[in-house]
Amino acid sequence: MNVVPTIKTMLASELMVEIPLEQMRMDDSLRDAFGLDSLGFVELRVLCEQAFDVVISDDDFSPENFSTLGEVVGLVERLIKEQENTNAQPTG
């Protein structure tokens, strides 16, 4: 699953961001450019967890990881990679 278009689509369809997908930039502020409020950040966290089958810990749910589109994408990509590495390790 491609992370960037999926998150952009979530922002537009689920969180009602009115910026067209093709105009969303990686350095756009989720609060200032997209207008997310505290509830919007929580909703984005849950949507990312559901869409990408990852868990965003309370430590990762921080302003550093949720201030721009690019930071959220980077966090999700890191969590997906960590999960893949965990699943690839042999058991027993």
C-alpha cells in the first residue's frame, strides 16, 4: 500500500480537508495548512493504525511526528518497516 496517497485520501475524505490531493505538499502543516484540531489528530492516528495495520504508541503520537504531512508519512513508513522486520524474524 502506498502511504502518501492513502494518507492524503484520508485527510480529504475522512477529515474533510478541502485542499485538493494534488496540492497537498509533504511540508504542509496539519494544523495550519489543513486545519486539523486536536480531535482531527486523534482521528488521523486511528485511521493510520487501521489502514496500515500498525500501532502508533503514545510516545510516537507527538507533535514531532504529527506536525506535517511528511512527518506522519515518515512515522507510518517506519512503523510498517519495523513490523515487517519483526514478522520476518524466525521464531523458536
